[in-house]
Amino acid sequence: MFFTYLRRELRRRRKAALVVASGLALGIALVIVVSSVSSGMGKAQDKVLQSLYGLGTDMTVTKAAQPQASSSDRPRFRFDAQDNGSNAEQSSDRVMVQGFQTLSTSTVTKVDQQSGVSDAVGGLSLQVIKINGQFTRGEFQQNGNGGGEGGFRREGGGNGQPQGEVRGGGADFDVNNYSVYGTDVTKPALGPLTSSKITSGRTFKSTETDAKVAVLDSAYAKEKKLKVGSTLTIKNVKFMVIGVATADSGDAAANVYIPLTQAQTLSDSKNKVTTIYVKATDSQKINSVKSSIQKNVTGTTVTTSADLADTVSGSLSTASSLASNVGKWLSIAVLVAAFLVAGLLTSSAVSRRVREFGTLKALGWKSGRVTRQVVGEAMVNGLLGGVLGIALGLAGAYAVTAVSPTLQAQLGGGGGAGGGAGGFGGFGRRAAEKTLDVSLSAPVSLTTVAIAVGLAVAGGLIAGAFGGWRASRLRPADALRRVE
């Protein structure tokens, strides 16, 4: 009897049922779209952060660099004076630690022993400045501000290239400025190289701890016309190119990757690292692991992915803020309004059916039976709204993914002693000034769909509560008054 009556009443009141279901559908669809877009924002931000610190890294440990005291700390390049008309080409390069003060490799072991740490690996960030050219008496000195007084001055080409001058002479030279990262080849699962994919050749073998081999970033290899099998010379040491890697997102962490021991030797930094990459045993314990390292490993700065995320600005950050704040409250407001409207419409429909329900009570129906009938109708309307809402929400999420709008993420600023984005990535200002383009998607998870179903049931229950309360107050006499 319940289902027969339910089916008949829903068919008789299709328009009213559709109005209630449509209101619930709008609210549920908005929840799905906002939730999916927020999830897409999170994935886009993870992609941006991955380009800096690599897969699997939860935090980094660094030591802030000391500011340069004077121009005497700048790298100097000395060449033999040529005053007899000789056109012999000369070359000199400097390998410098980049971005941070160095830490002892024993610090890596100490960090690895902290509670909650699954693994830790050290890396050394270097900057190489190579000068090639013909010189006539003088000394080339890099200038922090790109200039100097007197002598011949030649600016290095390209973004980030050093500027300098030759004092007391003249020169015709080229400047090659590039970054080198010394990676621990025995632990390939951690570190910046994991954010790039080998597209030619191979990566390092775990036995190549002191081998003269290198992996190049694809953009740098293309610029310098290098490939697998080519030779790269750093400070008179020849490295064989064994692989070319392409960054999964944005720029690579370094132009050249070499074994950590070789990087330490080139920079006179034996048993030193600039960055320690840390993997936690549980993502829920990252804050406690950070506190443990800060307490037990003094003089260091610990930067988590959450800290780095705070430095992300640009349209990605703005859109993420809108989705998480405005979108969330808009969804709540629409849902509350939809629930209230559904409840009021159901209550109003019951009021218009006073004669019907009063007659049923006069025939022996108890208030509980009438209430269950009203709640049943409201539940069906709620489930119908849920189906429509899920369909609309999926369509909206698909539309966002299909359009795939491009957002910009700018990394920089902030960070205190750790150097903000540079503190986490380990490459100082070069990393801090990165601007990445990421495409937005709106993935819909099963959890989101389950929430939508729950909202549909909740909407039906709320509407049924309104209608049931109104129906329970009806008396058989109400039907007679309505007839009169």
C-alpha cells in the first residue's frame, strides 16, 4: 500500500516534485564542482612544489647563507697577460656553493635518526661560472651590481649571467653560468632529480658514487648542443654525459647533475652538503618531525611543503583562495537555502492536501502512517535531486577539465632564514623567482560523490521533517472544515 500510494502521489505532483528536486540538485551540483575544483587546485599546487623539491620529499633542512661582507668575497678570475699580440684563448672557471651555508654530512645521519623520519639524503647545490676568451693584461672580477670602475667591462649574456670587468686591460670573452647539483646516487628516490624524467640515456647507478658522469637538463643540453656521450668539462675535470632529463613541471632544479662526491671535490667542500631532503614515515606526523629536527639539530632551518606552499602567489593562489573560501561559503549558503525551500515547499504541499490526509485519518490511518507517507515522498524527491545534482556536478567538473584553464604560480618572497621557496628547493634566488604555468583540472573523487548522496538524503529528510510535522498536526475535522 505504501509504495502504491507513493507512486500515485508522485505522478500526480510531478511539477512540485521537480521543483523540490531541482533546488536540491543545484546545491549538490555546486558542492561537487567547488570540491572538484579545490581538489584540482591542490593537485596543481603539488605539481608546482614537485618541480622544486622532487617526489617523496616532505621537508628540507638547510642553513641560511651569510651575507657577503664586501666585494672582496666575489669570485676572481686571473689570466695570463698577453701583450705580444698572441691570440691564445684562455679559460678559467669557479665552482661556488650556491644559496646556503654548508652542513656536515654527519648532519644527514643525525636527521635520519630522528623519530618519524623514514629517510634522509644530502645534496650539494653549486654555481659554476666559466670564462673563455682572449685577454690582454688584467684581471676579470665579477661585480654583484654588474659594473665597476675603470678598465674594460663585458656583460655576460642571458638571464642570471654574471657581469664583470677586466681591470687594467682588454678582453674578448664569453661567460657560461650554470647550476650544478651533487646528488647522492645511492638514494635515487629523494632529491630534485626525482622531479625530472630521463628522456635519453640513463640515470646514475648506485655504484657511481665517485664516477665522472653527468645527467643534463634537457633545456640546458639543447642550448649547449650536448647529448648522451658528449663530454662536459667542469674545472678541468671531464664528465661523460650519460643521460638527459626533462622536468615534469616548469624549470629543472639544476642544469647539471653529478655524483655528490664529485661535487664536493670540485667545490672544495669535502663531506659537506647544502640541503638535506627528508621523507617522513607518516604524512600526518610532518609537524612533529619538523619540531623534533628543530629541537635536536641546532643551527638549521626546516622547511615543509606547507611552508613552501605559503610562498606560492599569482593566479593559482588567487583562484585557490576563491575556491576554498568564497566557493565553500557559497556552496553552504546555496545548500541551506535549497534545504529550507524544499522543506517549506513540502510543508506547503501538505497544507494543500488537508482534505486528503484528514479523510485518510477519518478512515483509520494513524498520524505515524501519514507522516511516513509524507517523509517517503520527500525522500524520493531528495534522491531525485541527488541524481540530478550529481549529473550536473559531473558535467560542470568535466567542462572545467575540458577547458583546462592555465594558471600562473609565482614562487618567491617570505621564508625567513630558510629563504622561502629557495630554502626548500635549495637553489636560492633562482628558485625563488620561478614562474610556472599549470593547467587546472577538476577531478571528481568517489568521496565527493558519496558526500553528494549524503546531502541528497539529508535534503530529503529535512523536507520530510517539515512535511511530516505539518501532517502530524492534521485532524479528521480539518477535512470536514475544508469541505465546508
